[in-house]
Amino acid sequence: MARCTAPVYGHRTASGRASCPVCGGGGSYRGYNSYSSYSSPYSSSSNSSTSRSSVSGQTKTKARWSLVGSSILYTSAEIRTLTPVRDNVEKRSKLPDLRDVFLCHAWDDRKGAAKELHDLLESKGVTIWFSEKDVPLGSSLLREIDKGLAKSRVGIVLVTPSFLKRVEGEGIADKELSALLARDLLVPIVHNTTFEDLREVSPLLGSRSGLSTIEESMADVAAKIAELVTT
């Protein structure tokens, strides 16, 4: 039985199609109508950004402060939370002698998660006000946050089970915390716990989406913070 020659020779020209024993004269073959209809198994129309965002089931995009060539993507909730913080970063970038980030954390995390985050940020050139080096042992958490923010462009609060215990123990009032959050300088980072757990201890701080290591690594979170404070 005659076979179409398109898969081998292709029908790039009218004469090629005419010389085919199957397609010549306008006939067609159910397996291959023409060379142009043949699709390669190696072709793909997928977009890398789309495929990355589909992992968590959320659409992710770049932020307006994304660096040139950056591959970092944000959820819409993250952009809503970080945009006012970024606005203040840009305003405070003109102030002298400020560090990029104040890292607030529980004392028990100083050699664990807090140290890991500190080292990741520092490796990216971020200058950090770190309580392990800059705050005396036993200081008030609220006073620590306020003092650190005064000397930094933005504050990040590393929320861990140890941090939740400390907040609950000190009984920080929403009124006091509200004054800090109203300045749009604090970004909560949830690690080894959830925003639901945070809301039980501090509904106000937990009302912000912030960043989380549930679906991203600590390195990914550090990359977002580093990009946020780069001006």
C-alpha cells in the first residue's frame, strides 16, 4: 500500500506534495495531512513563570521592586503586605546610618532559625540589626523592636513556637503593637508554625500575611527580603 512521504521528505512545496503517491492530486492520508501538521514531541508552549506559580496553586508575579533579571515571584497577598513596607524602605533609604533590616526573634532561636536567616541575609549583602549582637539579654521585646526599627529601614519578626511563647508571656497589648504596625515597617516571617497560631496569640500581628517557610525555604524568604530592601 502506498504511504505518505511527508514524515520523511515533507511537503514543503507544491511539487513535493504532487509527487507524493498518497497526497498527490489533493488526496489526504489519515495519519499525516501535511508536513505542517506534524508536531515535534520536543516542542513546548509552557512558560517557566507559570509553571513555577502553579506549584502552590496560586498565581505569582514579580513585584514592582523586582531587580533586573530576578526570578523571584510573589503571591498577591505578599505584594499587598510588602508594597507599603517597600514604600517606606525607599523613603528611609535617604536617612544616614541606618541598617537595612532589623531582625526581631525569640532568644531561644538566636543560634538556630534566627542565626540561619541572619547568615542568609548577610551573604546577600544585607546589613542587619541583630539582637544576638546588638541587644542585651533580658530586654523587653517591645522596646527591642522599637529600638531596632529606629536604627533600620525595615523590621522582620521571625515568628516561631519560641517567639509565640515569649509574646504570650510578656502580654503585649494590641494597642502597643498597633503603633508599630501602623508605621508599615514590620514584616512577620512564620517558621515552624502558622499564621493561625500567631493570630491566637497576637491577632493584630497575625492579621498580616507576611512570609512563610511552609511552602518556601528559608533561603527563598531571605531572597525576598534582600530584594525588598535593595534600593
